[in-house]
Amino acid sequence: MKDKGNAPQETSHDGAISSKSRRTTLQDVASEAGVSFSAVSKVIRGASGVSPEMRSKVTAAIEKLGYRPHAGARAMRGKSFTIGVVLVELTSPFQPEVVQGISDELETSPYQEIIVAAGIAPERQQRAVEALIDRQVDGLILIAPWTTAEWLEDIAAKIPTVVVARHGGARNFDTVVDDDYEGARLMVDHLVGLGHRRIVHTSMPSGGLTRPFVLSHTARLDGYEQAMKRHGLEPEVIVTSYSEKGGYQAALQALAGTPRPTAIFAGADVAALGVLRAAEEQGLMVPEDLTVTGYDNIYVSTIGRISLTTVDQSGQLTGANSAKLLLERINGRETPKNYVVAPRLIPRATSGPPATATLQSQAELSST
Amino acid sequence: MKDKGNAPQETSHDGAISSKSRRTTLQDVASEAGVSFSAVSKVIRGASGVSPEMRSKVTAAIEKLGYRPHAGARAMRGKSFTIGVVLVELTSPFQPEVVQGISDELETSPYQEIIVAAGIAPERQQRAVEALIDRQVDGLILIAPWTTAEWLEDIAAKIPTVVVARHGGARNFDTVVDDDYEGARLMVDHLVGLGHRRIVHTSMPSGGLTRPFVLSHTARLDGYEQAMKRHGLEPEVIVTSYSEKGGYQAALQALAGTPRPTAIFAGADVAALGVLRAAEEQGLMVPEDLTVTGYDNIYVSTIGRISLTTVDQSGQLTGANSAKLLLERINGRETPKNYVVAPRLIPRATSGPPATATLQSQAELSST
DNA sequence: GAATCGGCGTGCAACGTTGTCCATGAAAAG
DNA sequence: CTTTTCATGGACAACGTTGCACGCCGATTC
């Protein structure tokens, strides 16, 4: 394997090769196999018009030299085999689960994902998408984008796109959503079934989006309100943010009301954690004095100390499905598909019948 | 702006343009500005030999056409302005914080990060790195890689690299590590200061790595053992994994010992959560009957219901610093740098003096 | 006033692929 | 035995950049 002496490394002017050795290219493989480089390209692309011997010779050479195609060069002509994924925050508990589902699904495909955490601001999200398009991604998966519907349609007209956690369907892209409406109903039914009547819901600003093109939290809000009305109960909503702090603030506000609610249904598990803190501070026992529930079934909710009653929507499944839809779309499908993930109620330790059931119903009666 | 009739869209054979309009290129900008495309390239690259008028004309044209450079084409000749980041798991609580730090740092640079979750298996991590190299990343940040030191040096010889959370320094790459050794000492001192003498530590397998080239958890283990010995105490280590389940199992094992330990110092917060669950199941009050502490100061540890005593190592800072080091290296620095993040003890509600202090010391005396 | 210099703009050859078009030769059909 | 067909492999022109080499021209120097 020594190549000393009479094998001049190509007569280039480039005297000082920068120690970092050159990458093996199609050309290298071609000369190793003793064929033309177009033939090698054909083998790699699985194009027709290749004899079996040809194929095996080339495959052997590729193996021997450890050849790997240059993504940049590929991107110049056609596909880059790269998928762009945009999410809001990596350190938030739910969205990374979706990404993990995407990663796992793409693991067996030739595609590689690029992940960008773009925050909540629409402008920054748009810049992130543009940066991905510069990198010639073959497709986009946008998780809970806060941009306008028109902008999304424009982007999707240019490049195969799947949007996650956004309701309302679309013309040019596929969607994967949890049935948030149904999930909220499940939770309200659970709480009402336990005997609760004053149930407060915490939500987030709608971000200027209009129905039916809304993000998950708005659909949950709608589901909550409808379910409450169906039970003949008065909805009560407090709008803060989906964060521990937002939940804490919402809880303080809710608990100051008279009569005090017996249950707080936070729109997200993170917010429910804040509600728990507020309850603790006010000396309320959960679930004896106050039932607290969330949505998302994030990891923290499962651990013993928290054991939060919540709704599961399988981030993994959501991610895997969006990756599947995107690959279909890259392979030519044009008609939009909308995949709906069925939510599942997970009753745990933070929900129970209201201890003050009799007292409460008296208050209800006198106030009606 | 209508271009009907006598503006033939270039005399190409390509009749059916696939609706998705062509991207604007250097050439387009050049004709808009009435200059050569090399001139435009110079302006973009900030090369010398450009007159002010030239620059403004070109900048205007770029602005007008909304030109954005094609990353693939750039990657063919030189830089791709892309950084590859490899981590173990996106859904783990600590590593995404590091990535967030990297993202924030790169936000103001022309570089864009590609994130890959590669799992714990060295082979899969290696494949991930190769996929990134195929994409011509200009640099790599590897978070807690389980690969051999030789392999890392080989990669780093080819491409600027920063390794996070791996001790021992290196020839060809920079490292950013928390001073895990010191952090473990802080925790042991804290516990001993409270009066504990039987302190169990939970760790993870070393993954076949040999000192001094070890991952964080091994350094924590070393720090724990040294500190215990300095206090004249007997170290007791249980090896499982850094997960809720791993912590649970370790705790069961530890609590079965006689005399029972009064404190369990888990090597990671996630594991400490499992310890808490085990304690709860056995009817032990924390911290009255058992002190539980962790390491990493993940988000969950901060919330009221958990309020875990732990050691903070600022993932954000770690990430930001590794990005800075990588950019320096991309700009030509060759001499390796090792950045050490100072750990900080965060005492919270899960640690306190052992209730059975007298009893405990009797047991100690009789067993010695 | 001629020679030299340096600033500025242009031309052009890569870079590593893809996919179309073309030449070759063997097998099948007449 | 000649013509057509078809499978196979090779040549080659893009793709959108970068960065070097060159040529022009006005200004400085002797």
C-alpha cells in the first residue's frame, strides 16, 4: 500500500497541500475500478443500464476507498438529502420529543436532519427557514410555527413541507396535529366525572392567528370551552404563557377568585408545574384541596414526586409520522394529507374528587 | 414589472420549468447592477479591490433581488458556513441546554448549526460525524462522545473540533469541561458539613475510556472518592445508569445496605429523581430520613415540588464557550485550549442534617 | 514626457456531482 | 449476410460559487 516514487500525485501546481488530505471523489473510485466516472455515478444513483459485473466492480472500489458522496456537489444538481427541522426551543420539554421521532424515522433513510431552534418570534423563524433553504434542504418540518398562513403556503409552494401542531389543514403542505380539541374534552370530562364544577383553564395568547388555522393551545382552549358548556358549566380562562412562571401567575390569579376553583386544567404540563408551586405556597394540598392537571405528558410529569394527571399525545409518533409524510411528499405526492394523533388521558396523582364537594355545590347554588 | 412578450426567458431547451421558480444567483445580481459576476462575488466576500460606488451598486442590487448565496455551491469551493453538533440525546435534560448556548452564540455569526442526536453507541456517533463531514461542515462540536481518543484525534486532524464534557485535554482539539472533580468535592463537603458520614454515590460505567481521558461521570466519581477519603470516610459507589430508572435501582441497592446510608449523592439529577421515587416508596422522608442530591441543575430540579440540592455547571455557558473556541479554531488557531467551567453548589430542600446522627455515629463506631 | 505603480474590474478555471446524449458492439430479425 | 434493435458504458455540459491571473487606466515618480 506504500506509494513512494513513481506514482506522482497528479501534476498540480498546488505544492503545499494543507496536511488535511483530499477527499476521495467519484473520479478516484472510477480509476480504482477502471471505468469512467459516469459509470460510477450511475451505480450510485441506481440508474438503469449497468451490468452486474460493472456494479460489483464499482461497489468493491467504493468499499475499498471508503467513498462517500459530497453533499454540496449533490446539492448543486438536484437533491441534498437533507431535511430542515424548525422548532421553537430545544430546552422546552415537548418539542424535542417530536424531533426525536423524526430522527428515528430518518435514521434508516439516506436523509439527514438539520435542526434549528428559532424561538417564538415569527421573523426569526422566517430567517431560520431561509437559512435552511440556502442549504438546499429537500424538505421542511416546521413545529408549531407562529408565522402567517400565507407565508407558510408560499414556502410550501417552493419546497415540500410538513407542519406540526397547527390546525386547519392547508393547500400546499401536510399537517400532523394532535386532536387537541378532543384531548381537552377528555380532561374536562375526567374532572367533571370526579365532581368538579369550577374548573379554570390556563392558556396562551393566540399569536394573531385566526381559526381554523390555530396552534395547539388555541384548539385546547376551544375544546375546553365547548366541553364546559356541554356540561352546563361556565368556562373560566386565564391567559399567560406556557411556562412554569406563566402557570404560577395564572394559578395565583385563579386562586384569588371567589368561590375558589376546585380544579385548574393547565394547557401544558410545564404550566401545571407552576400551578403546583403556587398551590404549595398557599398551603393547598393536591389533590385534596386543589386538583391540578396538564397536557403533553412530558417526562417530568411521569416521575413519582410530580405524578401529574395529563393528556398524552405521543411526541415520538407525531415526529415519526411527519417524517413519513415529508418523504412521501418529496417523492412526488402533491395532494395534502392531514394526520391526526389521538390523545389519551393519563390519570395520575394530582387529580381527585373535590374535598369540599358539598360546600362547593352550596356555593354554586347560592351564586346561580 | 410585467415581463411579457419581448423578454425571452433565456433560450434554454428546458421548456417545462417546474413551477418552482429559479433561485437568484450571482449572475442575476451582476446583470441587475451592470457589472461582472466576479465583482459581485468580491463584494460579498468582502475582498479588497472594490470601489465604494461599486459596493453600493451591488449592495442595492442584492437587496432588490433578495439574493442569498447558495450554500452548496459555497461548500464546493471552501467554506459551507455550517457547524455540526453531535449530542447523545435531545430528550435528555442537560445536553440541549449546551446546544442552546451554542445556538445563541452562533446567532450573530454567519454560521448555522446542524444538530444530530446520535445516541450512546460509538458506531452510531461515528456515522453521524461522517454524515456531517459529507455535508462539509466547517467545524464540529461533540458533546460527551463515547468514542476512543485516537478516533477523536483523527477526526480533529481533518476538521476543526471542540469536544465538550470530556476530560484529559488533547493534541488536535479544544475541550470545554465542567470541573466535575471539584463539583463532586463541593457536594461531599456539603454533605459532610451537614453531619453525614455514610454517603453513597451513584455512577455509570466508564465506557471503556481510560484516565485521564474520561467523561464527566467518571471525573465526578474520582472527585467523590478523593473527597471521601480526605474526610476519612469510606466511599461506596453503585454503578447503574444516568436515568430515572438507573437512580431508582441504585437507591434500592443502597438502602438495602446496613447500616443504611444517610445520604445518596447521585451523579446526575435525572438519577436523583429515581432516588427520590425509591425513597418515597420505602416511606422515607426527604431530607429527614434520607438526604438526596444530584448534579447538573437541570430545569426539573428547580421546581418547587422537587427542589433538589445539586451542582450547577451552566450548560448555556458551556455551549457558548465551545462555539467561541470553535470559531477561533476555524479562523486558524492550532494550539489546543481547554476551557474549564467552575461548578457551583446549589443547596435546596432535599439535603439536611441526618436525623439519626447519634444513632448513626454509634453504628459507625461499632462497625469500625 | 516616459516609465512605473497600484487600485479596480473582468475572465476563467476549478470544485464533485447528475443526467442527457452519443458511440459501440452483440444479439435478434429480415 | 445485412439491417435493426437494444443494452451498455463513456463523454460532457451544466450547477453557483471562489479566488487567482490578467488587463486597463489614472496617478505618481524620475
